[in-house]
Amino acid sequence: MDGLECSEICLRQIKSEGCRIDAEYYSKQNLRLQKIVDSVGNKTISEYGGKLDCSAFYPSITKYYSDDRGNVPFIRVNEIENGLVSITSNTVFLPLSLLKENSKTIALAYPGDIIIAKGGNTLAKVGLVTDEFPTYATCRDVIILRTPELQGLNKYYLWAFLHSAYGQGILWRSASQTGQPHLTLSAITKINVPDIKALQQEIENLYMCSVSIKNTSNQLYADAENILSTILKQSAEVLDGIVITERLISKSFGITGRLDAEYYQPKYEHYTAALHTEDTVSSLCKINDKNFIPEESTKYKYIELANVGKYGDIFGIKIQTGENLPSRARRQVKTGQVIVSSVEGSLQSCALITEEFDGAICSTGFYVVESDSINSETLLVLFKSGLIQSLMKQRCSGTILTAITKDEFSSMPLPNIDNSVQTMIASKVQKSFALRKKSEQMIKYAKRAVEMAIDQSEDVAMDWLKNKLSDVEV
């Protein structure tokens, strides 16, 4: 038995566990985990009134994907980040008519519900549905834990528990081991939830505090955008009227090499004129496109399109050794640089590199830019502005993968902003980023408090939380 692990389990227990006979389920680590959780409560999610739901088989709906935020956001696994369901620039939206036609197969989630990824390498990712939208559609890869009928169990506490190390361990243990591990609805309903009463309200307060801080962060970023918008007097709306224009070959293809009609629409001349500038990206910025070859045994933070948030933040990155990074991981970034997506459909994926990501690697799908005349925060807001986004879209080309080439990107007009305005924008964005980080910290506090209550005691967890939150101001 040297080096082997063995657990002796009564047949009665195996039957009570749903006839699970896979050895991993009864590993010493899993048995110890279950014993600890059972010692502080033994009511199941089902006994508390939790209901589960999920989408069934539905026909291909990719042709209905859009970025129209007037439609219903479609939750896939990538929308689950840091314990929350996050709507980003990569989220797709579905028309309500489609959801009505597939009402029996596409399940809807609502604010306060808990989303759980049910398979693959994202198994057990947990997210709380926020109130950013009134309704959310869900894909087949997630399970909805409905919370309105919970009795004696705070939904925010349940979410924090499932997001904690103990909840994650229990979810992984509950996963079916036939073929690829996956979670089932019945397995989740049988999960025991620790009966920790006083902490439940504190977890809800912590979440509400996080939401309040995040809303302030979002407003500060919006203020920065409004400052720039006012200065540029920008109008990225499509011009009215029949879109017809004539161009001489010598003044069109002869200069640009472009024959696609979209490129010459009058609206783009209107957008360019609105910038009132003769400067370009290349005259104001340095583009870092030097290939960086990662060292095989060194660990790096890797940033790709899915890691870029709506407000220029970066989240959910993976840390990998150089040998495991994809071949497109060839740009090393440093504090103060701005990364700008080159891929049409993801052009809004622009982010500011903060100290946390200094030395990280990003995909070659980004342009890495910095400027001596425009501060980093203003550069971020500029590239995400409606005018610049429209001009970037104009310059995209390609058949299989439509993207903006370096030449087109470099020659794109870019205004130089007055220093006093840059200072105002930088102040707003810096405060926004600081508050966003604090909001995320609140979520980590909630998870850690649950773990401490199970590990030690509820009193210890409450005292720890009180100490951590003593200096938090919204």
C-alpha cells in the first residue's frame, strides 16, 4: 500500500450518497471536506427551497448574436468572472422574439439568481446575476440556481459559500465522473450548506457595498468619457440621406488600395473632420510590435480579448509558464501602456496596463501603444470613444478574420488633447480604477469570511470583517 490511498466505506453510506462508487468521491481529502462542512450545518440546498434550471437542446442561434444592448444578454461561461455575471464588450445579445420562440429550451435567469458552470475546465465557476439587466438568457453550459423561494438562507451568503474554497471543493466532488466531469441538477440540490446565521446578513451588506462602490466607479469613467466628448463635440451617429459617393481611382484606390464601398462612405469624412486634427496615431504614439519570446519555465500573466472589461479594466487572466502560452502570446506590456484590439467585432476591447499587469504578455490581436504627448488614461478613453471606434471599423479589412492592419492603424487620425483636459480625464479614470479594485476586494472579503467561519468560528469571521471594512468609504 506504499504511496496508495485507501478509504473503507459502508454500503449504507454509498447508498445514501446516491450510489456513487467512484474512488475519487471517497478520497481522504473529499471525506475531510465533507466532514468539515457537515460539522457546521447539514441542510441541503433543496431543503432550503433552492430550485435549479438549465437550458435544454436548442438549434443554432449564432446568426442572431448582436451587440444591441436593447436585447437580452446571453450568459455563457466567459460571462462568469470573479464571482459575478459580468456583461462585457464580448457579451452577445439575443432578440426577445427568439427567446419566446424557444421558451422551453432556452432558460432565463434574473437578478439574484446564481449561475454555475457545469462542465469542462470551467466546471464550478460561480456567478451572481446582477441587476444590470432585468432578464438574462443562458447557454447549455451553465446551471441556474433560482433563489426567490429560499427559506432561512440568504442568497448572497449561498453565493459566497459556493464561490468559496469549500463550496468549490464540494461542487467538484459532486461532479459526475462518467466521461468528462460535469455537474447535474440533482447533485447540486443535495449539497449541504453550513448553517452560519449572523454572517449571512453581513455578506449581503458586503455585496451591496461592493455594488455601490462599483456604480461610483462606472460613473467616474462615464464622466471622463463625457469630458472628452464635450471637447471633441463628437457625433458618431450615421448621417441621414442616401449613401452615394463618387471617387476617382487616382484619389481612392490609387492612394488607399481599397475598393470596398464601405470604406468611402461620406460619414467617415464627417467623423474625420469632427476631430479637427492633422495628427495620426503614428505621429502621437509609439506602437510596440516587437515580438517577445517567453522563457519556457517562467510564469507570465496572459491577457487576451476575453479578459478586457467594458471600462478598460483587465480581469480573469491566467498565469501560465512560457511553454504553455499560445503562439500568439508575443507582446510584453508595461505599466502605462494601452492595449487596443485590432479585430473587428472586438474593437472596444481596449485596456490600460496598471502596475498589477506590468510585465504581462498579451495576444498579438492587440496593438500596444503609448504616447509622450497624451497620458495613458486619455489615450484609453480616446480609443474607446465613438469617433475613433468608427474610424477603426472603417479601416478594418480581410475575409476570414476582419481586422485593422498596422498601416491603417498608424495612419488613422488622432487628436492631441489639451493638457488641462487630459489632467481632468486622468483624475476621473484613476479614481474609477481604484474604486473598481476596492469593489472587487469586497467580493474577496465575502468569500474569505465564509471560509474563516467554517475553518474557525463565526465570531472570528465577523471580527476579521469588521477590521477589514473599518477604513472602507463609498
